[in-house]
Amino acid sequence: MANVKDSMAALLEPDGAMCTAIVDANSGMVLGQQGTGLDLELAAAGNTEVVRAKMKTMKSLGLNDKIEDILITLGTQYHIIRPVSSKEGLFIYLVLDKAKSNLALARRACQEVENSLEL
């Protein structure tokens, strides 16, 4: 099991990783952050709304499923949002430089951190 600091360091290991945070989706508050490139407090609050909207839509559609991750592709960046299944209300947020990153490896890193995260 890994703590928040170790988990975030692991998320920044893949090539192109810029910054990361662990976010409480109930409040939009950042529990831990590392890296540079954007205002993670603001991004956490905004992406909390993304997670809430997706959950609401799934409920409205009667989908009895869970979100593995949400990928937002920008012109120069990838943003990965991965809810932590063992800790309801938390999600991992990872920002990658699109030109330098391997999306599959980054998604895998998020999955591994999710499985080992200890709060």
C-alpha cells in the first residue's frame, strides 16, 4: 500500500507527466498534489463537476456500472480522471504533455496507484 505522497510520485514517473492530484469529489478539495503546469486547485474543482455530471448522467440512463476513467484530450495535453473504487468520492487527476507521453502507460500508472493507494 502506498501513501498519497508516494502515489503521486509514481504518477509522475511516466514520460510526459506534468502534474497530478488526489481529489475529494464531494468537496472539490485537493488532498495532495505534485508537479507543475496548471493550477491544480482550480482544475480539481472543475473536474469534480465533470465527475458529478457523468455520475448523474449514468444514473439517469439507468446504467448500473462504474467509471474506470475519464479522458479529456486537448490540443497539447491529456487529462486523466480516475475515480478510486476503494475510496468512494476520491479521484486521481493526472495531466500529461500529449507530445511526450504514452497514454496507455499513464492509464496503467493510474490503475496501479488506485489499487495501492492508502489514506
